[in-house]
Amino acid sequence: MLVQKYQERVYWHIRKMVIDHEDADDITQEVFVKVWQKLHTFRQDSQLYTWIYRIATNNCLNFLKKKKRRFFLPIHDITQELTNKIDNSAGISGDEIQRELQKAILTLPEKQRLVFNMKYFEEMPYKDISEVLGTSVGALKASYHIAVKKIEEYLNED
Amino acid sequence: MKPKKLEDFNKENIYQVPDGYFGKLSLKIQQKVSSHEQQPIRIFSPRLLRIGLPSFAVLSISLILWFNISSEYNELQDKVVHHELLSEFSQEEVDSYILTEDISHIELTEAARNNNLEFTEKELSTTAIEEEILELDIDLIDVQTYL
């Protein structure tokens, strides 16, 4: 029940962060196993879906951190690797303009990218994003505003 | 040329998944969850053992070494203190003290042991001392009168 209700939202949240389908698939499975194991620790003071999102977000950030550590890659190279996946991966469609937008999003720092994805694509309220990331609503608004400016600058570079 | 704005873009999801992926995903997750449920509970995880065992070994060796060194040091310090205390008195004063003071059998044994004197408990027993006195041809009555 729980898996069926949230699996798609969780998968897309992860996929937009790690880009690759196989990686997103692995992380989504890990997230739900963790949710199952830790369900007894869930406190009713937050919504269940923001709690699951929080676990998914932490798993994504850990995955990207491990990836950087494993290959001794700086942030710039990780961005480049993910950008190449947008150009070459079979599981990605969309026209050139949409691909450019995704590449622009990839230039953002990881946490800002999370904020942007949750606000822009998933249209989550700031209050819920705040529960997921443990950041104040004011800081999230500022982060989103800066993210939009950076993306527009990137799109107008060419 | 008009600058590009974010609102000009469609919110399109360009990422794709294989056909029927989400149907299979929930099955895979359920399988993983049930396999996790069947796993026996391990008190010591392999990671904990990998980190814990060498630390425990190092700690144990350190404790043993520390205990040995500290007990040897204490013994040595005791000997030094005894030696320093005795050196303040002349041999005559020490002999006189032993003869005149009421030193218990246990104290004598302990003193002999501390100073590595080869007296055994048997040698220090009352009967042995009396025999020694008899051998030395000392009048026991005189000794008793003296005491």
C-alpha cells in the first residue's frame, strides 16, 4: 500500500537528482526498505510523505557524495558526468530546449537543485520542502529565487 | 533577441522508464523487505566487528602492559621506601626494636618476605624459635623472666 502510493513520486524525485535510471532504481528500493525498517520511529509531527522524501533526499545526497569519493571527482566533474548522461542516455527524451533546461539545473549546487526540483517540477509548498530539508521557509524562498536567476543566466549564455 | 525566461518553458518530464517499470518496482521492493525481515538479528554487525575487534585487542594489550608496568613500578617504589626508612636507623637500633617491641608473627613473616629473607613461616613459628633457643643453650627461664 505504502509503496504503491509513494513509489512514483519518490522515484522521480531521486531520478532528477541522479539522472541515471539504474541508480534511481537502486536508491528507490533502498529508500523503501529503510522506510519499512524505520516506520516505528516515524513521529506524527510531520507528514508521512515529507518523512519519506527526507529519507530519499538523504540517500541521494549520500549516493552523490560516495560517487565523488569513489572516483576522486570534484563537483564540476560530477556535473559534467551527469550532463553527458542527459546527452547520451537512452532513457531521456525531450527536445533540445528541454535538455538545455536540465543541463542548466545540473549546474546548481546539490541542495539548491533539490529545492528547485521540489518547487518547480513537483510544486510542493515551501512548508513541506522545509520539513524535508530542515531549512527555514525564508531561506528556501531565497534559494529558489537565486536558482531561477542562475538557470536563466545559463540559458541566455549562448 | 528576447532573453529566455523560465516561465517560457513547459514543465515537461524528459526522463523515461522501461514499460511496466512501476508495477515491477513495487514487487521488487516487497521482495527486498521480506528478505530483510527473514534475516536473523545480528547483535554484532560485520562492520562493528571489523572496527571493534582490533580496537578491543589494542585496548586489552595496553591494559595488560599498563598493569604489569604499574605493579612492577609499585613494587620497586615500596622497596625504595623501605630502604630509605631503614637507612635512617643504625643496625643496632633495628635489632633493639625487633627484640623489645611486640612484633606479631604475621609482621615478621611480611617483613621477611618484603626483604627477601629466606625465613619460612615454619621457621618463624613459636616452637621453632624455642628449639633455636634450646640449641643456643640459653636458659629459657631467663628469657621468660626477661620477657
